[in-house]
Amino acid sequence: MSDHQTVVAALFGAPGSVRIPATQALGTVTVAEIAAPLGLPGFDNSAMDGYAVRADEIASATDGSPVRLPVAEDIPAGRTDRLTLQPGTAHRIMTGAPVPVGADAVIPVEVTDGRVDIVTIRSAVPAGRHIRTAGSDIAAGEPAIPAGTRLGAPQIGLLAALGITEVTVAPRLRVVVLSTGSELVTPGTPLQYGQIYESNGPMLTAAATEAGADATHVHFVTDDVGAFRARLDEISDDADLIITSGGVSAGAFEVVKDALAASGEVEFVKVAMQPGMPQGCGRYASPSGRAVPIVTLPGNPVSSLVSFEVFIRTPLRAAMGLPPDRRRVHAHLESDIRSPAGKRQFLRGVLSRSEPDDAEGFAVKPIGPPASHHLRYLARADALIDIAADVDAVSAGTPVDVIML
Ligand SMILES: Nc1nc2c(c(=O)[nH]1)N[C@H]1C(S)=C(S)[C@@H](COP(=O)(O)OP(=O)(O)OC[C@H]3O[C@@H](n4cnc5c(N)ncnc54)[C@H](O)[C@@H]3O)O[C@H]1N2
Ligand code: MOO
């Protein structure tokens, strides 16, 4: 199995670099450090709704002996003229509004009478209180976001606060998922006997999207080799990775294998694992001459998703600068299991007693049979139980390797 992992991983190159609008950068990874083009805050501003004052002028203010000051200006947030506080006056000021030159403190409205003509102040504050000074968050030129940062909501917020509209990031890979099978019907249309709804396409597209890619699902193709290759020609110029499902085992109508094996574009192998035995990968020559990585997954639904997890997820993320994100833990098995001799097995499981930092704090319950058409149990599982190829039985209570989904 690790051989095929290596071959699939080798299809991916190092992360590239692209300039995109910051508003579209969620989930991408920066390729270089981003410095602050301006300081934050950009100007001294008030942290409170209240009155801008000179601290020494109200130093004696108490409940019993308040200080009264005429209110010379009203400064809402957004006022853009530069004001100066004359000695012996106060300015009413709102949170986020620029502090006038000469003021060195803000008195919260709660310790005043709140009037707009002459304000009565009942409490003193030291100089500097309730003023957010320019550059106190980040100074112009300082590093704002390091290289290799995955841009999440906080980073998108920081970029916007800094007025940055474009960022240089590793591009999301364009993954195109193509399912094959004459039995497949799009959900939403009536089924005839012998037909099934196409589920691998939406499932693998979701998996690739979840992994950080720009994934699309194109309409599936029938078991016709010509139609399949025509479809590959249509999609391959705009794909960085093609994932197919189905058509790779030993049947009479294995469209993927029939279309790609003889030309040598894809090498098909039997991997000693369950589910996910029939696998293939290689490069497809697009009409414009690009050699597009292609991974051909088996059609059984559980096999296709487990194969995505085992072979594609981590190298796909690495090619976008994203770190591996599936945790492996040890968990005590809750019931006996059997495993096929000579095959690495991935069973669906449910984890419990989750104590994220305590490797011994997990238990895992195997759910559903090992057969690879049981989507219900796949949809309930939050873990894959990873049983080594040389193990054919594990009894309850034994610690096992688990991949957290
Ligand atoms: N004689 C043999 N038969 C099979 C072998 C074998 O070695 N010798 N391997 C079995 C194993 S293991 C697997 S896995 C499957 C893989 O088959 P294919 O990749 O060729 O896939 P299909 O035959 O097209 O489909 C298998 C199964 O999955 C259903 N399917 C396919 N695509 C979808 C989809 N997009 N959405 C939902 N379900 C899908 C399909 O209807 C079949 O039931 O081969 C075994 N056979
Ligand atoms: O190897 Mo198949 O993938 O068990 O269903």
C-alpha cells in the first residue's frame, strides 16, 4: 500500500504561487511574509464613548467634588478633520473616533452626566487611559502574516484592516471528479430497476473541497471508452488533478482501465488493502499537451472514499502548501474484529471518550461490516481503524491505530 501512496504522491508538484483577491483567499496558504503597509490603529482613537480631556485638568474630580468643562466639539467615529482640544474644554467623543491633539485621556460617559453643553465629570483617570495609540496593534512595516499561514477568518480580517486587496498564495488545485458506470443516474431523476443514484461524484467532490481544493464534479460517463476519453479531453485542460471512480476491476466493461491501460497513461495495480484493492494512477495528456495527474479510484463507495483518504488527501494538501490534517491516535478496540490475511484493512469506527491530548484516552467501536458498499456506516463513522496486513484478528481491549476523520 505504501508503494502506491508513494507513486500517487509523486504525481503532485511543489506548491505554486498566484496572486488572488484577498476576498477569495480563504483556506489558501501564503507563500511569502506579508508586511503591514500601514499601522493599526492608523491614528490615536478612543476606546470608550465619553469625553476627551487633559488628564491633569480633571485630576481632582470625585463624586463629591466633580469637575465641570464646556464641551467644545462632538467627535463621532468617522470625523476626518484634525481637531485640537483647547485647555479648559472637553470634546464629546465616541469609540473609534480620532482623539484630538492636546487630549491625553478619555473619560467614559458613565462617570459623567453625559451633557453636551457643559459636562460634569465625577472621576479622574491617568494620562493615556482609554486611548488606543497609533500602531499599538501593528506598526507599518512589521510582519503581519508569516509565510506558510493558512488564511482563515482572522487573517482575512487582518488583511482587510490593513487595506490589502490582493495576496500571493499557493493556488488551490483544480480537481475534477469523473464517475463512470452505465447504472448511474443523477439524484432527482426517477430510477429504473438496476439503476442507482450516482453518489461517488458528489462524495469525492466534497472530500476534495474539504481538503482545500477547487473541486468540481462533471457529469458521469457511461461504460463507453470513446465517450470516456472524449470527456477526459473536455476536462483535462482545466484540471490539475482528475479523479475517476469505477471501471477499474476485472469486469467485462471496465471503461477506465480499457481506456487508459494499453496506452500506458495509467498504471493499474492491485493494492493489498481492503477496501480499495483496485487502484490506478498516472498522467493524462490533455489536448493542449498538459500531462494532468489522474488517479483512478474503485467504484464501490466506501472503497472510493477510503482510497481518497489514504492516497490523495495528504499529497493534494501538500501541493497546496497545506499540512496533513488527519490525526492518528491509538484507541482501545471495543469489540473483536477479524481482518483478511495479507491485506491492510480500514474499518469504519466511532471514537469515544475523546480527550484530544491523551493518546490512551480513546476507545473505538467498529461499526458495520467490512463490505465496501455500506455507505450508512461510512456516514456514521468518525474514524478509520487501520489494521496491519499481517494481522488477521484483534480482540476487544487491544489498542489499535485509528485515523480521525
Ligand atoms: N472478479 C472481480 N470482481 C471484482 C473485483 C475483482 O478483483 N475481481 N474487485 C472488487 C472490488 S474489491 C472492487 S472495489 C470493485 C471495483 O470495481 P470498479 O472500480 O470497477 O467499479 P464498478 O464496477 O464500476 O463499480 C463497483 C460498484 O460500485 C458502484 N458504483 C460505481 N460507481 C458509483 C458511483 N459513482 N456512485 C455510486 N455507486 C457506484 C457500482 O454500481 C458497483 O456496485 O470491483 C469488485 N469486483
Ligand atoms: O477492494 Mo474493494 O475496494 O474491497 O471494495
